[in-house]
Amino acid sequence: MAEASLKELVSLEKYLGLKKTNKYSTQGERKQQQHRVIKQGRGSPPGSSFDPPTPEYVQEQQDWRKKMISVPVLQTKDGQNIVGLVTIACHLVKAAKQEQLLGRTREESAVVQQWLEYRIVQLGAPGAKEEGRSTLRDLNGYLEDKVYFGGDFLSLADILMYYGLHSYMVDLTVQDREKFVNVSRWFSHIQQLPNVQQHLPRVHIMKNRIYTNVH
Amino acid sequence: MRLYVSEGNPQCLKVLAAYELSGAQCEVEVVSHEECIVPFLGHSKLPALLLDNGNFLFSSNVICRYYLTSGGDEASTAVDQWLEWETLDLQPVALHALRLAVLQDKKSEALESLQPSLSYIERSLQKTGKTFLTSDEPSAADVVLWGTLYPLLAEPILLTAVDFKALTAWFQRVGSFPACKKASDGTFKGHGLQSLKSYLQRQPTNSTQATRATTNDPTVDDGDERLLTDEEIQAAVQAWSKGLAACPKPRQIVHPILPQQGERNVLITSALPYVNNVPHLGNIIGCVLSADVFARFCRLRNWNTLFVCGTDEYGTATETKAMEEGLTPQEICDKYNAIHSQIYRWFGTSFDYFGRTTTEKQTEIAQDIFWRLLKRGFLLEDTVEQLHCQRCAKFLADRFVEGICPFCSYPEARGDQCDKCGKLINAVELKNPQCKVCKETPAVRTSKHLFLDLPKLEGRLEEWLETTLEKGNWTPNARFITRSWIRDGLKPRCITRDLKWGTPVPLEEFANKVFYVWFDAPIGYLSITANYTDQWEKWWKNPDKVQLYNFMAKDNVPFHSVVFPCSLLGAEDNYTLVNHLIATEYLNYEDGKFSKSRGVGVFGDMAKDTGIPADIWRFYLLFIRPEGQDSAFCWSDLLLKNNSELLNNLGNFVNRAGMFVSKFFEGRVPTMELNQEDQRLLALTTWELRQYLQLLEKVRIRDALRCILNISRHGNQYIQLNEPWKRLKGSDTDRSRAATVTGVAINMACLLSVMLQPYMPTVSATIQEQLQAPPLCNVLTEEFVCVLPAGHKIGTISPLFQKLEVEQVEALRQRFGGQKPDKAAEKQEATTTTTILQDVQELAKAVAQQGDKVRQLKALGTEKAVVNSEVARLLELKKALQEAQGKPPVQKEKKK
């Protein structure tokens, strides 16, 4: 999960046009190393006289990794650690002097914060995918009369929600994409914005309805 | 603007506090928990704030932040970070803790589960030294964290129990704002935590935090995670190269061990096991084994350590047992003392002395303390009505009387309780009482007894406790139980009994009486030490130079933290009182309780017969040690931990490191040239080592064991990544790389053998023998030193652990599952059905989990071989489930 969030942060940097790339880790850099090891360990049987790791062992390691790799950390130039996806993302937006992405008024910024929190609580939690459909239903209702999550302006919430929802959208059938029409419309809109869709493949969303009788 | 809240919703507390603090004006509407206020959410979410622009805020933290940031000022990154941490880390933990505290009434467990989060806040506050979390001014972060913690810490008793100074000060500072006071009064309305009950009952239980009542997985404190700095790496490299010669030598132990001037003198006691029965695994892990790990650790740290224990032998229960077995009490004690010693010896406990309470020293010391208390006026005399049997010529203990229940007229009610109506009975109230031994009707007689005047000693006790709890290392449950006892008020406690088998009361008018065991037994620690050395007073009357650690299960806490200290304080003889009180929770057996009478569970003497080595027992019992909350001994888990942690992780690493040296380098440790990766590994290992030392110093035995397994895990990955067996066939640089990796790995194995010693002494010795490790390496310092230099010759390497097979363990589970044909069959049936039911549930859960795992692996595009083996496991589980559900295992035969 943290790997995904690291990619996400790098993509955000690019979107914001930040030139100097930052130094990231997850909490405890060694965990990245662990990941590498597992990939290698799986593929290569270590010599004839030594048994390859058993499946339970690999599983154990993966569980362990899942548990340990969790929170992204940004190390700033003055040696401070900034911890947490949303915290880092907001920090980057400010560093890029694009504060309008956090909302222009008090109300707007509260709404942006609301959806940023929703992103990490609802879309990041273990088991979130099982509740995916009810999440999508809620979002579909919310977006019914809105262009962006903030209402009528593009914000950081749209970008992080886009990264967060990407895997959900990939999994949806064409029919479901049509069912959650407002989410799909918003999603398709965001992924077409310049520089947003960095590390993620494009999700195809049809403009014409083919399951008209469903609604 | 309109704010929607519901009553008794802990999330609303911080929002109301922030609202009050901001001075904003808006309508506040109280709605029911189920009300769906936010139109687009398919479920109710409260609190919620309707903004003037028609938008809804439905997260308590965002609402707080909205109220507390005025106009244009941006919230700082520090506030962002606290709020994100609170949302993702603290909230689930706090919800879990509230559930424990309110719905299950397990306050001390609730507090324990909160411990890592609280210690994270404490460390942050200490580090910044600011008045509030982010600066010297309060921010949304302070209100939010305060609101989340308030329900859990508000009761003064809980706050004093957590023992975090900066946190406590901060918490009280925030709580003293009038706005916060108003909000908390409004939320709780004087009903305390109970006002949250209906809210909590509605919350779904599948929160991320484990909500099971018992858990065998130690919590990982992520707060301690960090990046390795260059300095750390440099320091680790330097320490590595200094060699064994520069390290401290192991301490020579000369008996009798006595406190030494200028040294750290550690006195360790394990609760004295009661002699009338064979101890079960729960007893063993609760005191003896835990104390043993700590004692071994102290010795490895070169601290001057004395570890004593013995059997507690006096009392009614021994007399009863003697009557049952047709022996004298002394014979019973001799018999069971031998059984106990034998069991503990088999488990490898390293007592410096294992004694007993039926000795002359016991009489001498107990009577001395008694005289001192009497002379100082701390004993009271009072009369008690008791049943006396003429024919047996003695007062009858409650369990020696039977009669008609005064409440329900059940004819066979016991002296303490009626089996039919379940009411507690005072023995003198029984109608037609009978002596259980001779069937004679006993008469009511008054008997004079002595009482320890605890109320008179309360002042001294509190004074002592205040400093001790502050400096000492007490488990949260020990703190909590002690505080509750004192809060409920102390009453005089009877210290004498009408019995023969005990330490005699040295007063003529009490000629036929002995001391009550709770007064007598803790004195056993002193008398057992006195039987070990004449100079016992150097340990027990030397509070300035000795640190005393008491290990026990939680039911024993009040006697060690309140009653016994009162005896010693009242005796005024400069006694060493307990500094550190380490109490465990309970160990269950396969989701039930150990029961000797039903034959359920493994008892000390049977462990040997299972064919599983003592060190494996030690490992598993310590791995699931009920630290912080109850845990359960479970056969399938034992198998899993043995095969995954010991065999595949630890054993695999040590074995591979050794095999590389013996196969590829003719049994000699090769030359090592460290590159950056190796240096990082040294630093990482050092970090885990220090973590281990810190945890064990705080007696977090179970957590420290994790560090050992982490190191071997790192080691395995290191070998796997560098593939020395391949590089050996490569270029010169490849070969030298293989040599370095092998050399570093074998030294890690050696370090592991030392760290493992407190947990698995035999395995530790085996590793050291295989590596031919110098005996001088058996000292634990904060550094990872290369003790097996290039050229060191190692011995013969062989596997350390054996795989446990499912059939083998299943057979054991059946054997100890409580089938006893001679007992009432009805009861048996009931218990077995429930275990089967639990099995079915467990299996169904396992099937579901395994199914998810397979789907995940497939989705990730994992290699076929891995997926296939996982699928095979899934099929196995499904089959087991069918069998457990009572479907005939036909498929098994079909398959063949």
C-alpha cells in the first residue's frame, strides 16, 4: 500500500511541476528492501542443498510486509520527517505555491479536507474494497450535482481521490461504470486533465450508454 | 450553519469543545444515532455540520479544524500530521479500547491497548518541549486528541495508572479550558463511561483493531520505527570491528550470591506455586517461566542477580489433599514439592534456590514479623462465629461443612455456597449442618482471631506506593488493581485460622491457631532466601541497594502490592519492598479454561510426555505470554509458530549460515569486507538488539522475543538477496562477496544464540556448540560485535528444530481435550460439542481467509507455483471444515 502511495506522491509532484524531487521512504526504510528481497526470493531456488522458502514462509513474509509497510515519510531538506499521505500532499501543494488546490475560502478548504480524509479512511482501509460498492454509491450521490469534489473548482481532493479510486474503476464492469454514472463522468474528466494521469493506466469509460434499460 | 450531534457519541465531544472554544454561533441539534443527516451517505454519520453553502462536513476532525481556523490562516503541517495520525492510528485503537472498557468492563486491558499510542504522544511532547502538541498555543490537534482520549483517561484512577508525565500535564491543561469542561459535562451528564454504551453497541465490530478478547499476536509499536542515520551506521561498524577482547567478560557466579556495593543488585521472586496440585501451563508461564527469562537476561547483562522460588505448603487445601490421599500433610508436601521441582527443572528454570515454606526459618521470620506488628499496635483482636466439630475436635473450614440451604432448602448445600440456588452462604447459617468428615452435627462456637489493622497502615502504604509506582516498572494491570483496592478502602484483615497445618501463632491464648496463608506465604520469599544463605538480610533488609522484582499472575497482585507491604511497613525493620511488580493476565486453553478435574489442558508433568522438547514449550508459552491481555494456548497455533517462526525463520537462518561456512569455506569463518549494504545490516541488527534490551529491561518479554525473530528475518533476506551459493561460482569479486555475506551471517547467528538464551537455553547452547562460539561471548551489551573472526573454526552443523506434523498435534489435542470416561457423560458431551462448534467456526474463518489470499495472489499475478501451493492449502482447509461439520470424509478415499 505504501508503495502505491509513494508512486502517488511522485505523480503529484510532477503534476504540481515541482522540479526538485523529494526523498521518500516508508516508515523505516528497510521495509522497501524487504520487498525487493521477497520478489527475488520467490523466483530463485537457493542452491541445490538448501530448500527454497516454503509457501507458508513466503506468505508469512508478505503478511509481515503488509503490516509493516504502511505510512509514507518525506524527509525535508532540514532533516524533518513529514509523515502521512495527506499531510505530505498538502505540504507539496504549499511548496509548489498552488494553495488554490486546498480551497480558496474557509468553507472550501474544509470541504477539501473532508474528502482528503475520506480518501485515506474509506479507500485506504484494509477490506475497503469489499465495501467498495457502497462507497461508490455514496460518491455517486454526492457527485450528482458537482463537477469536482470541492464543487466548482479543481482541488487536491480530486487528484488524490482519482489515484485512490483508480483500482476500483479498473475492477468495475462496463455495466457498473454506467451504473455509477456520476463517478465515471468525474473520473473520466479528471484523468483527461493534463499531467494528472501519471503512473496509472487509462481507464476506458464509454460516453454512450449501452444498458439503457437498467435505469 | 447547523451542527448535528447525538447523545453519548464520543466523536461529538471534540466537536462540541471546538465549537465552544471558537465562540462561533450556530444551531446545535441533537438527533438519534441512526439519523441519516448527510443526504448522499447511505448510513448515518454523526457529528455532521451543514455549512452555509449547503455542503456537509461529516468528519469530526474536519469540523474541529473548521471551527478553529479562522479566515485565511492555513493549518500548519504539524497540525495536518497530528490529525492524520489521529484519524488512522488513534481512532481505531481508542474505539477498541472504549469497547473493552465499557462493554466488557476490562479497563486495564483497554488501557494496555492504548499504551503504544499514549507513549507516542508522550515522546512527541517530551521531544518538542512545547505546552501543546504543535506550539505553545492550542490548536485543532490538541482539541481532537483530547476529545478522543477524554472518555478513556478522564477517570483520575485511569490517568494515574498510565504514568506518562508530559501527557498527563498536557491532558489536564487542555481539559481545564472552560470550553472543554462544558463539552465533557454535556456529553457525559455525570454518567461517566456508561453514557457511551448505546453508541458503542451500535458500532460495527469489524474495526481494524483486533476485537477478540484474547489475542496471540504481539502488538507492533510502529512509533518506534525510524530511519537509520549515517552516524548510527558508522557507530555500528565501529562496534563490529572492536572484537571480543574489548568486550566485558561474563560474570563469575559464586554462591551464595550477595548484594555488592556499587553494583546493580537484582532480586527476583516468582509467586510461590501452591503445593497441593500439579501446575498447569498457565501457572508456569504466569510466574516461574517469566521470572526465569528475566533472571537469565539480568545475568547476561552482568547484573548481580538472585532468583528464588519455592512451594507454598501450608493451609487448608493441603490438609484436604492429605485426607484425600491418606497421607499426612508433611508427606503430601514432600511428594508435591518433588513433583514441582522436577517439572521446573525439566522446563529449564534457573532458580538460584528452590525452597519451601515448611521450614524452621519460616516460623522464625513469620513470628518475628508478627511480634513486631503486635508490639507496634498494628494487630487487633476480635471474635468470629464458627462451626466446631466435637468429635474431630476442631473448627471446620467452610468446605468441611454441609447442610440444608437456608434459601432454597437444598439438602446438600456446602458451607460457602449452595450448588442449587448459587447463593453465597455463611456456614453458621446452614440448617442441620454436618461435619463432612464424621457426619456429626457441629456446634457454633466463637473463636478469637487476630486482624492486621490495614486502615492504620494506609497512610504509610500510600506514601510508599507513590514513590514506588513513579520509579518502578509495574504492569498496567498491577497499577490498576492496586489503585482500585486502595480506592475501595482498606479493612482490617484476619491473619489467623483455626487449623493445625501452618505456622503457629506464638501466643498462649492462640495455641491451636496458625497464621492465615496470605499473611504467611509471602514471608516464604524471605525464609527461602534465609535457607539459601545466612546472610539473607543483606537482600531483604537493604532497600537502597536492592531492586526487587515480583512475578505473578494478576489474581495475586493485591497481596504483593497492598497486604504484604503493609505487614513489612508495620514491622519497621527496613525491609526491601517490591520495586517492580510484573503481573500477567490469564492463559486459556483452546478457548476454555484449564481444568484439572475435567482433565482439560496440559499440566506441567505431561508436557514432557508429548515428545515436544522443553525449549519449544518455553518458546511458544513466551510467544503467547498473556502480556496486557488474556491469551490462549492453542495446539494448531503451536504447530504454526514452531513451523513458521522456529523452523522456517530462526532455524533456517542459523542452519544456512552454518552450512555455508562448513561446506564452502572448510568450516572456517571467511574474510569479510563490509560494503554499504552490510553496514546497514549491522546498524539494523544493532537497532533490533537495543530494542530487545530496552523491552526486556521493562520486562516486555513477549515483545522482546519479536526482536530476535526480526533479526533472523533480516538475516534470511540478506542471504536470499546476496545468494552466496551462486556467487561462489563467479568472479573474484563475487567470491569475496559470498565470503563477506557468510561471515556476517554466521556472526549474526552467534549474536542470536546469546539473545535467545533467556528464552531457549538449550537451543542457545546447541547453537554455540555448533559454532564453537567462545563462552566469553555470553554477555549482552548494546553493541553487535564480530565475535567469530575470520579463521575461526566452527563445529558440526545440524538442524535445530523439527517440523511438527498436523496429525501429531491433532493427536495431542485430542489427548488433552478433556475426555474422561468415568465422569458424567452429559457434561462431557456438552463441552465436546462446543469445541467442535468452535472448530467449525475457526475453520470456516480460515477457509474464507485462505480464499481471499488465493484471490489476492492471483490478482497480483504471482507465480504459478506459489499460487498452486496456496490453493492446495485452501482445499485442505475446506476438507477439514467438511469433516468438522460432520460430513463423512468420503472424498479422502475417492482421491486415492
